[in-house]
Amino acid sequence: MNTGTGVPSFTSDPRHRRLVPVLVPLLADTCPSDAGGHGGAFEVRLPFAEVEELGGLDLFRSALRSAGRSLGWKVETYGVAGVETIAGVVDRREVPAEYTDAVEQHMGVKKRAAIERAGLFTAAKRAGASIDPPPGAVAAERLREALAAAQG
């Protein structure tokens, strides 16, 4: 089925219906606890074959959109397919004034951690050492665990 926007609808696909309820709490967990559900962003990195098993990148992004919308988010999704596929969703709603400080502080912490991580990665690579996986890989583990739990 086509939505009229040139993008096929995946909502009737059983894989989509299975993914959305699994994704909702993962997305909700990315919001600062004191920001009324605002400021969330979720990114996952999965092997290409695993994304294909889930229904492909387009279906996965559709499930991310549906999960974000169910949280009241104004969603923006992105995805890049490759050996490692990256997919994510960001809440683009305007943040109410009472939550602005919490969201800005949360984003600042995430940016500082990303900068620090980039430096550690570079240093570890030069030294031939390993480093903890990026947040998108950690999110992949949480997704796998949630999918396994949902299947019983």
C-alpha cells in the first residue's frame, strides 16, 4: 500500500507491528527524566543482514516513526544501509520553556561524551587497544534483548 507520499506503508506488516511496541520504551528511555518526554533521540547500529531480517531499513525507519509518534514526538528519522546499518529517530518538537534547561543539559552531556569518546577511540586505535562499543551498538543490544523478550 502506498501512502500517497511515494513512501510505502508498512503498518500492516507483522514485522512492523512487532517492532513498534518494542521500540517505544527504548525511545522513551532516551528522554531526560525531568523533561516531560521531550528531547529524545535513538540511534541503533546493526549488521545489514540483521536489519534485513527485521524487514529492511525502510520498514525499520517506519517502525521508528510510528514508535516516536506514539510518544507524541514530531519525528525525523534517518538511515544509512551498509555492512553496518545505522538508523535513528529524533524528537523535533519545540521544547516547552519549563523543560528547556533539562533538555539542553542532557544534550550537552551527550555531546561532551561523544567528543570524549572520539578522542578515546583515536587514542585506543593508535595504541592498538579496543574500546567500548558506541552508543548505537549498545542500543542494538537493548533492541535484541527487547525483541527476544517480546517473543516470549
